[in-house]
Amino acid sequence: NAGVTQTPKFRVLKTGQSMTLLCAQDMNHEYMYWYRQDPGMGLRLIHYSVGEGTTAKGEVPDGYNVSRLKKQNFLLGLESAAPSQTSVYFCASSYSIAYEQYFGPGTRLTVT
Amino acid sequence: RKEVEQDPGPFNVPEGATVAFNCTYSNSASQSFFWYRQDCRKEPKLLMSVYSSGNEDGRFTAQLNRASQYISLLIRDSKLSDSATYLCAAGNAGKSTFGDGTTLTVKP
């Protein structure tokens, strides 16, 4: 099992460009999450999904959109990138809220 | 006030020391609690789930106090390899909230 994978691992964008981050899990988990982590800070929840076809806003959703068309995939879109979105993005999945989350290796995004 | 707060540290301890981390949560509806370990530039990985009765895994002991709304992590006989950032998390309504993490450095 690959667990949770993220594509791409690194990306540099110019202000105003758009991109999509892909998260895939092969554990048949219902719950999936997108976090951002800035230096010296914890994980802040951007959006999450409690099942295929559902999404919900987290703590810092502005400037991001998500889609969960298939159970195993959770996509994070940046509509018009801003330097404030420079961060490390982690995707995670879990069987349910009562169970631990499994994290992907992260995507390091720089917006210039 | 943050929903989950941790002592930011850093904690610098010698090998063999015992170190304790505390974490408080403000949402009384939180149902699940975890400690994660995060190495530098890596993803967080589960260290321990935290149960009401407390639980132990080798040198690591986790406790939950629902009345005071805090969880703790005790590391005994610290090893160099324990150096990392430790994140606590409290879960409710489909999502978890993470603390900012406590950094531990174990020195020879």
C-alpha cells in the first residue's frame, strides 16, 4: 500500500497563477483533509471531506477550493495564487474522526 | 484563544531525562485525542492515541483529563532519536484541531 500520496512535491508559482494539488489514498478512508503548515506553526485546516462528494470549510479556506469526486482522491485548487499562500501543504486521511490521520509527504509551494 | 494550546518549548534535555508535555483544548465536545510526532521537514506521524483510562507504549505514557480539558505526554529515558516536534490533536465533528507543537531536543 502506498498510503497517502501527494502530487507535486514542489512547485513555484507566480502571483495570480492557478494550480491544483492532488492527494490520493489507497486505504479506503472516508475522511480526507487539507492542511497548510507555516514555519514554526502547527497545522491549519483548509478544507476537509467526510465522504465522496462532500466537502466542508476548515479554519483557513479563503483562496482555496476542493473537490472529492472519487473516494480515493481529494483535490485542492488555488484559484489565483498569492505570496501569502507560500507554505507546506499536507493532505491526510482517516477511517473516521475516532481514528488517527495518515499524512502524505507534503507539497512545498512557493508563490513569488 | 486557540482551540488547542501547547507549551511551545523548546525543551532541551539530556539523554535519559524524563520530559512531560501538556496540551489544553477548549472544545468540551472533543471526542478523540492524539499525539503526533513530526520530524524536520517531514509529515506528522501518529505517536499515540490518548484514551480516558490513560495508555502506555514503552517509554511513552499519554493521559487525558476531561474535567480539566488537557492531555499530556510523558517520555521516560529520553533518547537522541526522540528529538522532534510533538503535536497534540483534539477531534470532533469530522475534523481534528492541532496544537502548534512542542519541540524537543535530546542532547548527549
